Amino acid sequence: MATDEPSQPQAQELPVRPKAQPASSSYFSQQHDDSQSFDIVKTYHELLFSDKDITMPVAAIESLIELMRATPSSTAMELVEKVRAEKAKLLASAPNPLPILAGADLFEQYLLRSLRGQTEGTSPEKILSFDETRQHLLDNRQLFAQRAKAARDNIAVWGTRYVSDGKVVLTMGGSRTVTRILLRAAADKTKHFKVIYILDGKPRSQAAADELRAAGLEVETISMAKVAFVLGAQKKINLVLVGTEAITQDGGIVSAMGTAQVAALTKSIKGGMKRLYVAAETHKIVRKTPIAYPTLQHLGIKQKDIGKFENLGVEITQDEGLLDEQDEVDYTDPELIDGFITEQGIKMAWQIWELVDDYI
């Protein structure tokens, strides 16, 4: 078992994005100088395209920071109104708005606290003016990227403790956070474990399996159809590890389609003691709770709904405002989750409420 403790993020100059880009660069090829030319939806997608390692919540935060830089505001109220208006525009553009909402809410609360003089590192004796507060936020925009980067590293430290010597880990989805845990565990010479990777037809799943193999891990791949059989037959599986796109405040998760099925099978198939853990950064927590059926629709997610038999056999395109089939998600009930591996340590589903109060 690893003995090193998760490190705390260290203050350092780590800008959210490089400050200067070549004129020929496709990233932010046009300079945004006012609210008329600034396109937050385009900015968000360019951020995701330019950095394959960025999460959707952090891309939303960075988009709002770009908005602040591009659009001058004369008052705090004007700035807050602009942020909220562009936030709403960005949310409306996404068939699955939850990851964006998680990041945008986090930034909005940070902004409000800052404008009230509660910015971290600000002396209580010194009250900053609006212009000073705005500049402080722009100067310290690296904090979000810094914390996000440190979070994934810290999660890997916590998560490797749950990877046992001589056992098998079952995983799926191509999660970068899960991959980081398994790679760190593989570097521990006291652990010798194997991985069974569920391939769901998405390129990122195969890419993750290939990356683990390149690191020297023994990785077997299976289709989703074999999950129940493998869970019953492979007695050495003691950990099912998944990532997520968003964590609802009740402790459930919205993740790649098939996650809920794997979670249900983990709890129902007999054959050894198996635990299901979710590896996720706390910035993925969203202030939403499923309270009615159908769950995903009430959470604001737009994807093909076969329950109504209205679009069976009909080809769905992105132009219709629905998620592509490869991007579809499901909701996993917190009762099926044994715990969350976060940068703050291991949390139970019921503790997500506390994290909402602390960080959002």
C-alpha cells in the first residue's frame, strides 16, 4: 500500500491558457475585444479542442474568464449580469449542460465572494475597489487550472490505495482520472494487479486500454454484453472503478451510458466481494438532485428517449439538439456507489451534500 499522502496544490505561475498564441494558431484566432464579438459557445469548444486533457467544467470556467477579459464592465452588477447571461447561453447550447453548470456555478460563486471582498489572500483590512477586484480575478485566473491539475494527481494518490496486490480491477469509459489511478498503482512495485476493460465502442475506451498496456499492465478487454458473466466468473475482481461527467448533490452520478448497468450488476451478481468507486474531481459536483422520472430529462439532459416510442428507427442528428449516441449518458443511483475518490479524500455518497456547501 502506498504511504505517501496527497499533496496540497502549491502556488505557482500556471496560466489557464498560454497568454500568447501565434497568429496562425486556430486557438482564439480572433481577438475578442467586446461583448459583440465574443462568442462564449465557440470559446468553450475551442478550449476543449485545444486541450484534450481539460474537463468540461474547467473549460466552462475558462470561457467565463475569457468573457471578463474581453468585455469591460463599469460596475460589479454589470459584470455579474454579463456572466449570468453568457452562462445561460452556454448552458442552452449543450444537450448535456450538467458539466458546464458545475463549472459555471463554481466560478459564479467565486466571483460573488470576490466582489464582496472575500477573495482568498486579500487582507480583511484592505477593501478592494471593483476595478481592483476584477483585475485580481484576471491575475489569479491560474488558480482554477492549478487546482484542477493538482486534483487529478491527488486523486491518483488516494485511489492507488484501493488497488490491491494480486487482484483484478474492472473499469470502463476511458476516464482520464481512472487511468491516472491505475498508472500510479502500476508504478508501485509492491502491487501486481490486472485490469479488465469494458469496451463500449468509443475511441477513448480503447485508447485508455492501450495506454495501460503500454505501461506494462496486463489488460483484458471485453464487450458490455459480457459484464455479468465476467463479474460472476472472475473471483479476483474486488474493485470496479469508473469516472463520471457530473456528480449530483444526492451522491448519484451522470456518466457514460452503461455505467448504471455495470453498477447494478456489481451489486447483484454473486461471486466475491466487489466494491464500486467513482473517481472524480470535486469541481464536477453540480447543484442538482433527481426528484422525478424520467431522471435525465428532469436534469436537463437531451438525448434520444426510447421510452416514449416516438423516435424509434429515426436517425437523430446534432442539429436536433440531442446528444450523439456515442455521448449519451445514464444516471447511477447513490445506493449503488460504495464511495467517491476525490482530491479531498474518500467520500461517501451522503457526504456530497457537505461538499456542495463547502465548494459551491
